[in-house]
Amino acid sequence: MGETKKTDVVVVGAGPVGLVAGLALKEKGISSVVIEAEPYGRPRAGSRAIYLHNATLKLLEETSRGLGFTLARNGIIWPVKRTLYKGKQVYVRNYGVTDNKDPHHLPHFTSLHQHEIEKYLYEACVHAGVEFVWGEPVQTMDISKSGVRLVTANGNVWEAEYVIGCDGARSVVREQAGLRFEGPRTADTFIVVDVKEDPDNPLPLERTFHYQHPAMGGRNVMFVPFKDGWRIDLQLLSSDKPEDYMSVENVKKWLPKVMDPKYADSITWVSSYRFHQVVVNAFTDEHHRVLLAGEAAHLFAPFGARGLNSGVPDAVIAVRGIEKALSAPSEEERKAAIAASAKERRIAALWNRDGSSTALHHLQGDSREMNMKREIAASLVSVVPSMGRWLDEGPYGPKFGPPELTTKY
């Protein structure tokens, strides 16, 4: 039989969203612990987030002074974005000199790999004194009107007022709370490749998108730089077999067709995805004791960088709701505080899902109408330059913010 411990809040999951939740709780003086199923220092494989929006940097800076600037300083800003259609340039924008080292103003974004993002988040957590428990998978949760009793696979018991589930796409917290994902899965398959940059002879810092790349049989290809590396997204055709493109051996065959052949020897990760476009049916349980954040609450296609950039405000606003609930003078007001946080983040999640769905529709090649729109837009660029901007912005979906939010995030 394990130990029984009590705390105000248990955060489940020590990925970036869980780290933000733990940090926000500590900064507000709320007793809490972050429980992670995997051991400390576990490998984090996969093509993860590489981009933080300005709003996310600001929110992190508000949560832990200096954190937003640290992330900005240690990432990169690509000053040029370029879009080509069947090999012909249809749009380019050069922002000129960009500065990610300004000590007074956060940049409009920073680009660095999630491994690095997590490192700086964890350092901030350690500095703040966030408590971690590593290598203890959550097994069961008993959720009642008065709180949550959480049991780990090691037999330890945690009794808490609230739980924030940040335990990813296969969330045990979501399952135990009786909540479920709703939404489709994409039909198209994407191959995502990360490569290391050559520090002695790096490529220019440009985000480049190819509609129907001539060297790839009309498949879409995107290049995005991040600190010390590049991400290459290849969109397969419906008739393609993913296994013909995703093994390291096969990537080494097609990658030299689209970038300098030397990068074929610098591959760090290859993944294939058919993206889920799902949002949980509710961000809190019937007793308003559990809140979900990040991939425990939603999964989006990556276009527009909506995943981690929505997970961070999920965590912060969950903590704000819990702070109000802990001081609420009545049960009605306690539940209302949690419900408001849950509602706000579900509105944002649905908006982000719609935005990424719009981007996917723009990219997918099985729509005669969209194919015709892209073809016409590309042909009119020389006389109607705004058509080039439409092609450039298409892969990201709408940029305006979700409605009915109490904050800008």
C-alpha cells in the first residue's frame, strides 16, 4: 500500500502544457504537484512544436518573469516567407532585419524545437520550486463533489481539490472523467521530417511553401526553419503509400530532390500523420473538479501552429479558474468559476479546429473547386498581387482571434 498525500491541485503530465500549469500554480501560491507517467529525462521522440506566437510568449512572460524573453532569445526569427505554385513564385515577403534579443519587446514569434522549449520551461519550474513526481502513471480517479482521489500505478494516493489533465492525446484523466473527443480525422497523409542545420554553411532563413512541387510529382512541400534545424512537410497524394516515403532510406531518396543533398545525412526524425481534428465534448467533468488542457483536450493539424499555442492558455486559464474557485464563498460560485474557464477554452478549441480545417481544405488536392481557385489565383498574381497573399496565407487558416474570450489568448 502506498502513501496518501493531499494538495490543492494535481497536474497530470509533465509535457510543456503540464509544466506551464505547474509553474502558473506555483506563481499563484496554490499548493500543487506535477505527476508524470514517464521517468525524468525520458526521451521525447517525434516532430513536435517548433513555433511560439507572440501572444504565447507574452502569456509565459506574465506567468514567470523572464521566461518569454528567454524563449525568444534562444529561438530564431525567419525574416522571409515565400510561396511557389508549380515552381513559379507567387508571393514573397521580406520583413527585413528582425530582432529576438530586444530586452523590452517580445518578437512577433520565435522558432525553436519543443525539446528546447521544454528545457526552458522546466528550468523555470525548478527555479520556482514546482514539485514533480516522476515515473508514476495515473491509474484511477474517483471524482466527487468534494474533490478528486487519484491513485497511481505505484499504489500512491493523492487527494486534491482539482486535477488539471495535461497528459496528452491518450489522456487517462480525460477517460476517467468520462469525457470524449469529437471530430474527424484527415484523409490525407503528411510526412514530417526534421533535419539538423549545417552550422558552417546554413541555408537562408526562409519559410517556403510549394504548391505542387515540380520535383515531387505535384505534391505540396513546406520548409520551416527552427533553431539549428529545418522541418520539411511533404503532403502525399491519395494514391500514395506512406511507407514508400517515410522510412529514413526512402526520405534519403526524395529529400535531395527538394533541398541540398547534404541534408539527407542530417535527418533526426521522420513521422507520418493523418491528423485528427478533434475537441473534447467538455473541458470539465460534471462535478467541475477536473479541467483538461493541451492535447488531452484537443488535437489539430499543425498548420497555423495551433497546438502548443492553444495548450499554454488552456493551462493558464485553468489555473485562473481554480484560483477563483478555491476562494469562492459558495458551491454555486465555485462551479461557475470552473465552468467559465472550461467554456472559454472550448470556444477557443473549436475555433482553432475550424481554422486548421480551413487550412487543410485549402491544401488538400481532392477538391475540384479548390484546385480551380488555386490555379486561377496563381495565374492572376502578376495583375492582382493579393492573389499571391491568399495563396501564401491559405495553409494557416484565419488569423483573427476566437470570439467571446475574456483574454486575448
